[in-house]
Amino acid sequence: MSRYPTMPGILLGELFPNFEADTTSGRIKFHDFLGDSWGILFSHPADYTPVCTTELARAAKLTDEFKKRGVKMIALSIDSVEDHKNWSKDVMAYANEAGSPLPFPIIADEKRELSVQLGMLDPDERNKAGLPLTARCVFVIGPDKKLKLSILYPATTGRNFDEILRVIDSLQLTAQKKVATPVDWKPGEKVMVVPSLPDSEATALFPNGVTTKEMPSGKKYLRYTQI
Ligand code: BEZ
């Protein structure tokens, strides 16, 4: 039996809920908000908290990078739209862009309904009233509205947005080609042919050639190609 039999959440490959929510850009229906784009939803423990402020400022600075990849950004925190709007001014000041609007909306999940539905609450972090705060979730959603990636950090650890962009590059590449990206891969580096692809098809699919690393087992499973 599962240790958390009633724990909600969402698994890779599942359709992301088409929730409705109030945001700093008005009320949205999530699938309409995404349109045909990829999406990233990142949650925050609360407004006016130090780590969250640094994260949102960094995300704001990277707007063009997400745009380049066709990824729509949206944040979530458990405070009100009004709090989000006021906090956004601090965030943009921290990003050295005081007076500019935050370039993506923030969802106001005051009743924590969405946070519960998506399994985002961190039981170890609570506000003054004893209510649990949201963890730092990252959800990447594909154009088919299915969950492609989830990462869950506790409230006390800020995310690495370079890694998030790197992962999106891998997700988008591996959605198109029968490859997988090895440890610490960065765009432009060699990728690996997926194990399910027979050698005969791999040679035809990858015009730059496939190289195989010899292993003590004699098994030829480390196949590289350059995309
Ligand atoms: C923060 O964003 O700084 C934070 C929020 C909740 C717990 C710990 C840190």
C-alpha cells in the first residue's frame, strides 16, 4: 500500500488540469492561457519572502529565454492578487527594473485549492496561523497539455533557473528526436540514441553518424550522435 494513499498530485504524462484561477492578469482558464505553447508553472511559498523574491526576479530577467523556447510562464503563490501586484513592484526593483511590470502573471491560490490538487504543499513550512505553505514546484507542460517535468524543492532551497532552461532544451529536443540527453548535457553537445531504437534505424535517422562506446560488458548500448 502507498505510504500516502490520499496524497494528490500529478504524474508525468498526465493531462494537466484545466483549472480556473484569479491571477495578476485577470481570471484565466489554464489551457486557454497556454494556447498551443509549452508552459511553465512555478509555485512559491508566500509573497514578501526573501528567496521567492530572488527567484521571481531571476525568472523576470529570463523572460526572453523562455519566449525564445516558446514557453509561457506563470507563477503561483497563496496570497491575494492585490498582494501579488504590490509584491511584484519589489520583485522588479530587485531585478533592477523598478517601475516595469512583472512580465508574467501570478496565480492567487488563497484557498490553497490548486496547491492541494497539484500536491504542492510543504508540510514542514507553515505561516503564522499554522497553515502549510506551498513548496517550490516546477511543472513544465507540453503543447499537448500533458505534464513533461515536475521538480519539487522545499521552501528553504531556491531553484536554479539555468537548470530549468537546460531541462526545457532537453525536453523540447527529445520530444522531436529519438534521443536522450546524458548527464550534465548542454545544447550543442552530443546526445544519446534511445535504447529502443535498433542500430539499423539509428544509422538512417542520424545523418551525422552514430558512435558507440566500448564497454567491459561488450554490450553496445552507449550510442552517441550529434544533432
Ligand atoms: C523564502 O522565500 O525566503 C522562504 C519562504 C518560506 C520558508 C523559507 C524561506
